[in-house]
Amino acid sequence: MEVEESSTHPTTALREFGCEQNLLSRPDGSASFVQGDTSVLAGVYGPAEVKVSKEIYDRATMEVLIQPKVGLPGVAERSREQCVRETCKAALLSSLHPRSSLTLVLQVVHDDGALLACSLNAACMALMDAGLPMRCLFCGVTCAIDPEGHIHTDPTAAQERESRAVMTFAIDSAERRVMMSSTKGSFSVSELQQCIAVSQRASGKIFQFYRDSVSRRYSKML
């Protein structure tokens, strides 16, 4: 499915999406999400038993692990893990599974920009596949601001390198609110507000893709 828009300023044009759920046998839920040439594989395990030291009496313990394409996880992966974990905790009704653990493992297959956004989208689709109760769905949108001040949604790795600021937002499906934000670089308050507005508009296309993807999957199963 390809999503395009005319080159108005700022644009909400997004790269082509692809998604496949339930492609791994061992996790309780899994999904592969592709945005352009960026691809992330997600697997959800749980609810399962949790170590007593990590047990929370009134809700599930949420753990997120991100594996880079090559090598061991570093500072960048730890930062993304925290962003994904906080978003998942806000979306999941974890109080329905007290004293249990939920583990989300994200494997980076290829990174060509907007990696955190793609990770969030893969995570949401995997949580849906696992059938976990959620108060809302969520999606990730990345915006890059180039040196001339133009905003690019869903940037490639080359566009990110040439930008003076890169922002990623997690948007909820219920009210299109910002659940999480991750920013780097220099930008004004006005530019931040513009990027949030652009991300909220772009999120509609991603949530529609979720619906189309899930309906295609279940129409084949019936």
C-alpha cells in the first residue's frame, strides 16, 4: 500500500507501508512492519510468570528489548527501548494481568530512517496480534526539519543526516494525542507545534493502514 501526497508545505507524505502479523511461531504475538526500506520485526511474550523481584502486585511488568541489525545493543537502543516501553505501558490495560510479565522483543532488520517510528508501529501490530487488552492503539511518526526549515515526514536516513532536527511522536488512535515524544537537534516552539500537527494528520493514514491490514488478514481466514 502506497501513501502519497502533493508536495505542499509541510507535507504528510509517507513512504510505502507493509505489514505481516503472526509470522513467528514461538511468541504469543508477532508482526513485521516495513516503512520504505526501514523494517522491524516484533515479538510479544506473555502474560507469563515474572521474577518475584520484578513483580508488581497491581499490574503487569513490561519489558522491551531492541536488537540492532548487527552487534550488541548500545545507548541508542536503550533510549529507543525506553520510548517504546513508556508508550506500550500507556496503551496497555496492564492492570488486567497483575503479577505477570510482558516482554516485547524488537529486531531491527534494516534502518533507512524513522527507525523509532517503525519500531512503535511494529510493536502495536504485535500487541494486537497477541490479543492483549489495550485502551487505544498507537502509531509512530517521525518528522525531520531541514536547514531551510522544511518539514519532512517519515524521512529516510539520508534526510535525517542532513536535518537540523529530528522528532518522533507516538500518537494514540482515540484522540490523536501525543503519548510520547523523542527529539534531537535545534528547533523552535513553533516548529515543534508544526511537527506535532503534521504527525497527528499523518497518523490517520497509519491507523487506516492498520485497519486495512487486519481486515485483509481476517478476511483470508474466514
